[in-house]
Amino acid sequence: MRLSLQSAEWTRREGLKALTDALGAENIRWVGGAIRDSLLGTDVSDVDCATVLLPDDVMERCRLVGIRTVPTGIEHGTVTAILKGGPVEITTLRRDVATDGRRATVAFAEKWEEDAARRDFTINALYAHPETLEISDYFGGMDDLAARRVRFIGDARERIREDHLRILRYFRFQARFGAELDRKAEEACAELAPTLKGLSRERIAAELAALLALPHPYATVARMRQLGVLQVVLPEASPQQVELLGQVVAAERQQGFAPEPMRRMAALLPPMVEVAETVSARLRLSRAQRGHLVSVAARQQADLEHPQALAYREGSAVAIDRLLLQGADASHLRHWNIPQFPLKGGEIVARGVSAGPQVARTLRKVEQHWIDEGFPSRSRVLELLDRELSGQSDPA
């Protein structure tokens, strides 16, 4: 773990100094994920900023120096500064006034520690001065980072009652950063797991996808099931399916495939189309996600016999997932370019077949022979067409 931010490249992004000058170095602090990830030595994507200034003041100061802002979350005190080095979210210090587990009513605050106290985990409540890069740590987040420990700020149950989604966030952060388990956090998550039922399905789906997109989610997902948390959001995930997830994660690593959330979601579900349909509807997955999950759920032993034919019919992504979920080697499909059938209906009509259903039937038959023969060249396709038109159904 790094001891400082002095070598962090993101601190020198184009536009950050201009933003600091516009808002005043004493009025802002870099906060959250950029600090955490830099100290852990991992890549930083987003940079967030906390400020004592009110949103209108932030926008006016930026306007005066030519920095464009967008009121992306103005009701919660957030505006986004559009900088050449990348956008920066700027949020006025806040404190919770009332929460119901799904949304919070907030008021603006004046003290950095007050803002830190409303955050979820200690490792997310680290603030850095924009010029000196000195880190302010109000709740022991630096020690927790060093121990790879994900710990709620204050009382875990209170933090979860403020936002029930923090249960899933805890496990996602545990899978990403954690090494040392926090017993109090686990007890609170297990006890309050039923509150997840009150959350929007989209929020649950997004958190599950984010967890499953991590390099090594298996141990965490298994722990979620042991604690009774997984059953609340994904009751279809039996112990056997969780084990399959572990096997798929291992196979991805061995065969050189990147993590794919929907592939891993499919591993957690029994191979039944109706189950995939039900889960997709319940989690309100996108049409593309639903289609993929359903197609993978239709996997069968025959997939293993003709993997390229499967990729041709269903697409490489579905074929790869079906093979991986059945314990097969899918690496040969990674760089395989799906061929295009080199025959058009017009060519059949030109051979004297009347336009209509007969052309479509002939096209399908020739295409099937082409697939069965392993996608030979166009010259062979024309031979197959000649045989079909001459009444020889067996092309061998």
C-alpha cells in the first residue's frame, strides 16, 4: 500500500489545477475512490470532489473561468465539471436528515468530518487536500486499507438502515478489497438481509452485476449464501450453482477469458429457460441481458459436439458461455471469426427455382450441409447447391 498520493498520476490530470484555482484550495478536497484506489496501487478512473461551497457558487465560480458544469445531481448538491482530463463530480458537504433505507433527505453541512460520517465504509471516507495531497482520515480508513478490511463507519446496523443497498455494497467491496472479515459487519448484513426486498430491482441488479464483474467473486458469493443474504436477492442460486460459479471463474482464468457478469449470473441459475426468464423479469434486466441469459440457460450436451456450429447459430458470446458452463474448453472460439454463408436466394432463383418458399427451403438445406461440413469454401457451397437442385439430398 502506498503511504501518500504524491506519485498518483491522476492528481496531475489536465484541468484539476484550474478547478482548484477556481474554487479555492481550502474549499475543496478530493474524496473517496480515487484516494482509496491510489493508496492500494490500483487504477483510478473517476475523480470526485467534496466542497464547502454551495452548488450555485460552484457553478458561478466555474463559469467565470470558462469551466463548463452540468447539474447532474443538483437536488443532492452535485454538479459535474467538464475538464479536458475527464469529468469531476463536485458535491457540497452533506449530512443526513432522514432516511428510510431506500433514499435519504440531506442537508448541507460545513465540516469535513460531518460529511465523512454519512459515508458507508471507512476506506471511502478519505479526503485529500488538492495542493498538498495531505490525507484526512476521520474513522481509521488508512489502517483498514492496510489490513484489507472493509468496515462500516460507526454502527453497521445504523449505516445499513440508512441505505439497505449497503449490504450488497459491503460484499462487493469485500470481494474487491477485503482480506480480513469484519464479524460485526457480517452479522449486521445477515440480520438485515430481508430489508433488501424493499429496494428497487434495478439497484439490486446493478450491484449484483458489479460484484460478478470482479476478478474473484466466488468466495464472497459463497459467503453471502452461507449468511442467507444471497437467498433474498437470488433465491434460485443453490449451493450447487454457487459451486458452478467457482468452476466457471477458474475456467475463465485458465482459458484467458475476461470476467463477464451475465455468464456468471447464468452459472448461479439452473439451466432452465423459464428460470432465466423469471430472473430477468424480476431484476428488470435489459433486453440484451435477458436474451443472453435465456440463450445460455438453453445449454445442452450437444453443444459440446459442434461448438463452431453453435457459435454460428447463437453467436460467439453465447457459445463460449455455454461451453464454459458445461466444463468444456472454449478458448478456440475466442478469435474465431464467424463466417458468412456465401449464398443468396437470388442465386437459387437464377438457377430456375421460382421465387417463394422453395427458395427458402433450399437455402436452409444447403446452409445446414455447409455447417455440417465445417463451413467450406464458396465453391463447395455451389456444389452442395447443385446436388440439392438435382434431387440428391445426400451431399456426400
